[in-house]
Amino acid sequence: MKRMFLFHGPNEVLRRRRVEEVKEQFPNKEKEIRYVSEMLPHVFEEEVLSDFLFGGGELYLLKNWDELKDEARADWEETLVRVVASESPHIFVLSALSVSKKFLQRIEKYASIEECKPLYGRDIQRFMREEFQKRGMKVDPEVYEYLLDISHESLEEIDRMMAILLEAASKTARISLALCQSLLTPAVNHSIFDLIRGIFTSDPSLALTAFRSLRLEGESLQRILAMVYRTTRLLWSYKTRGQQSLEQWAQKVSISLFEAKRIREYDLKTPQKKLSEWFSSIAYLEELSKSTREEVAEALFEVFLLEG
């Protein structure tokens, strides 16, 4: 049996869900929380190995991984590989925005690993359906499109809205459009959409202001770049769709009609030649942001926004 569950990537909502599922999978194991940013790795190793000698069998939830500096993170990675390879009776759960490729390769033999990527459009709808079904909810079909629209396809906002709806429908087990409209208000954080709009409508001031706002709010550079790259890819697909109608194209690329209309708007203001240049620029910045040179990537992205 795998002794570690490792969930990594920018989708924090999905990572939280996966951690809860692991906790439910082992209801009889005592839960132990360890904040790795406040603990030396050799102390943790001594603790779990001594527990191993005296029986043990706890579920260790490792937190604050993303607060570790590079050297400390490397030490923790080495420690975890040794600890998990020791065949102790403990289970270890780690949720992180990012881990090194080397660590993934070394821990793969002992761990169940899932990369939690951002979800968009129909993937978010699928996520909502699965969550509502787990709780035995009957949901009106138009609810999914409505939640996508008022959340601006933010999974964090949808997660918050679903919690409100699940509590309100706990007795009836039914979620209607009317219930949504009576309880929910549109998301107020438009920063990510202002950024996308600024880029694809040639408004560098709007884009730069939105980008800096996102960074102040703690949004990761990798997720921001991923969303810009995704919109670039969708816009390229729209420009080369041939004779397909807007509805046919939206279905083909698995996005909502709401998002497809935004892409159609961007098409009018973004030349195809510019898109081809953006692909290579954003891909380079994504790779740079995954290294230890994120500050350089952030500065270059601001130049990209200003130059349009």
C-alpha cells in the first residue's frame, strides 16, 4: 500500500477535497498535524521512526509546505523520501502548490500522486455535479451554467457558493435556480478577468493593474500564466474554427457559451500574428516561473503586459 498521498498544483480547492477524502479513507487513524515550516526535518524523522518502533500508525497531515525556502524544502524532500521508504505504519499526506521534479521521481514508488490542475468551463461543471451527487442532491440543469456565470468561473467562488447551497438544501436535497438566485450574489473579485480582458483588448493599463492586484492577493504567477496561455489557445482555436458556429465550437472545446462569447469579443481585437508570438513568450515565462527565478519571470510578464 502507498504510504504517502501527494497532491500538488495550483488548484487549491481540489487539493483540499483530496485531503478530506484521504482523512475519510482512514477514519480510525489518529490525525497528527505537522507544520513543516516550523519544524526541522531531522526532528520529524526521529519522531515518526520512534513511533514506528513502538507501534504507531498515525495519519500525518503535513502543512505549510509552500512557506519553505529552497534549501529547507530540499532537506524536507530528502527526509520524506527516507521516511516513506522505511515501510512504517504511518500514512503521510502532503498538499503543495509545487514540488520539485526530482522529488516526484524519487517518491513515486511509495506515493499516490495527483497533479491538481486548474479547472475551467465544463470541467468545473463536472466537478460540481460530482460534489452534488456525493451528497445526494437533485440539481436543476440550469444551475450549473448560472454558477459558472456569477462566479466568473472561479473555482474558489464556486466552492464557497456550493457550501451555501448545500446547507440551505440539507432538508429538501434539491437545488433549484430560484434557490441560487435568492441566496447567491455575483463574485466581486474581477481581477483575473480584468487581466485577461486587458491583454486581449489591448488595454495595458487595465491588465497591469489587475496583475498587480492579483499578486497582492496572493495569486500564484504560475496560475496567472496558465490562464493567459489557456485564453491564447482558445482564441487561436476560435480563429481557426472554420465554418463552425459559436455553439458548435464551444461544445467542441468544452467551454461554456458564456466564455465562448468572451472569446468571440477578443477575436475582434487580437490579430492572429500577435497570438503566435504570445504562445512562445508565455511558454517561456511559465518555464521560468517554475524555476528559482520567479522574480525575473514576474518582471518580464509586466513588460509583456505593457508592450501588448
